[in-house]
Amino acid sequence: MCRLFALHAGRRVVTATFWLLEAPDNLAEQSRRNPDGTGLGVFDSDGQPVVRKQPIAAWHDAAFATEAHDMTGTTFVAHVRYASTGALDAVNTHPFLQDGRIFAHNGVVEGLDVLDARLHELGVDGLVAGQTDSERVFALITATIRATDDVGAGIVEAVGWLADHVPIYAVNLVLSTATDVWALRYPDTHALYMLDRRDVAHTRLRMRTPGISAHSDDLTTEPSVVFASEPMDDDRWQLVRSGELVHVNADLQVTKKLAFVQPPRHQLRVQDLTPEAAASQHP
């Protein structure tokens, strides 16, 4: 299963070091569980997006797997990929960048021919450079944001359209600008957690899971809000409710909205997926 990670440090520019494709303790095991790419997106001190990603597995290049990406910014998005659709190349590796926003997704959306037709109708099919369902979902969200001029409303409208028109297994996502982060868990297929560190304890921020580990000296005494696919060594993680959209603004104010009460109209089960897609969704 792909791993999502997002961090918002408010208006403060911080330094965070992320190790993607976990190393060194269980490097071989983790690289084989998430073999298809790793990426990190950040907004720098000037509010400009920077995305680094590689369609490479740790067991192909252990040096890359253990490399620390030292980047500074206000918001971060990280992703470790287990491909369900799309070739193993950079264009299909998360996170994606559109209209100055960074996006990563965990799940499976089918009916891509229907989705492609909708993107063409909206005039945004040119935003899709690769073959993944994730980039198409992002393009649909981008189109609705352009129409509504509201990121949260755009996410809800786009995912609502998906829920009504195409088969969905999961649409867990994080979307970031230089000032805001949005996270959605839908439906309850996969977990998504939030860690509220706005009332920061004076202990070093150090988090680790089989998917992603991170540490930061800067964030020890700086407030932040973190999202991840699983708890990362802290007992204060909160499970985001199914259908809940969480928004964190530049002042680290957190707003939660239960955007989807009902499951998708065409909810997929794991046995409905192709063998490749089913394999990509295992924990």
C-alpha cells in the first residue's frame, strides 16, 4: 500500500529530513513492499513548489534509499509508491504538481475512460502527463478548483463526482499549497491519521513507520500538524473519519468537515480489483 505523509509548520520555514523507502534496519523488506518510487514536495521560503521524485526501489539503489533529503519550507508532502496503474517512470511517480499545488494519493479509482472523458469535457486533459488514476483525480480536482476558486469546495465536488460516476476502492489524498494543507480519507478502506502538534512538547520530533520515517530538530519547539497513513511512534495520533476533509491554514487553524456520509455508489472490494491493483493495496 502506498504511504502518504504531509506536514504543515504554519508560517515558519523549517528544516525537515525525510527518509523515503525506510532504511537501514529493514531496507530489503520495505523496499520490496513499496518498490515503485518515492517523492517529496515542499514549498520553499518564497512559496515556490519544489518536487523531487524517483521511480526507483531501494533494493535497486540502496544509496538512494538511505539518502536524506534536506529541504526547507512551510509545507511538505511525501509519498512512497506501490503502483496500481501506470508505468514505473518519473511521470507516474507522486507527488504531482498542478497550478502550483502539490498532491499525492493512496487508493484505486477505476473507470478511467469515463474519467478521461470528463477531463476532456472540462478542458483539463492536458494536465495529465502519465497513466495513473492519481494524476487524473488531481486534474479533476484542479478543474473544479478553477471553477469554484475554493480548494476545499473543489476537492469535495471532484471526489463527489468520482463517487457518483466511477468505481472507487479508495481516495485518500493530501493536497498542499505554500500556506495550506488539505487531507481527505474516503471511504474507510485505508486509514489516514492526523497528529496535532500545535501545543508542541519540548521533545525531539522523531517519527518512524515501516513506510516513512522523519525527524526534525526545528520542529521540536515549533508547532505543526502532520498527516500520515499510519501512526508514527506517537500516542496522540487521531484517525481521520471516513469521508472527513481536514483543512489546516497558514495559522495552523484546523477545520474538519464530514464531506461524505455515504460510501461511493460503485464501491470496489479488493476481490474486484485486478491482481496488480489488489497487490498494491495490501498494508
